[in-house]
Amino acid sequence: MTGTTTKPTLTNLDRCDRCGAQAYVRVVLPGGSDLLFCRHHAKSHDSKLREMAVEYHDETDKLTVGG
């Protein structure tokens, strides 16, 4: 991929386009627009999102159990 710019890291201000929870996944579509998803919605639509995406940025590793 040439000419690709790196999107900034997701923050707690980034919200899931489906439910408004904090987003941990950014999907960049062929036209350049992006979609943001919480882990739940990213997982429930994972195969279709990965099929459509030109970039799939997953930060769900930030989620930990217990701290």
C-alpha cells in the first residue's frame, strides 16, 4: 500500500458507531471513510468488516481483566 497515512491512536473520546460505547477498533473503507466499533460490535461483524476494510486497526488489547 502506498500513500497510506497512519491514523492516530483511538482515545476514550472515540465512540462506537453502533452503540456509543468506547471504540477499540477502527475500520478504514476503500473510499477513505472510517468506522469505529466497540469490541462487542467489532467481533459480531468481524468477518464482513475485514472483508471490506483496506485497514483494520484493533486496539482491543488495551482491555484487560482485573487491571
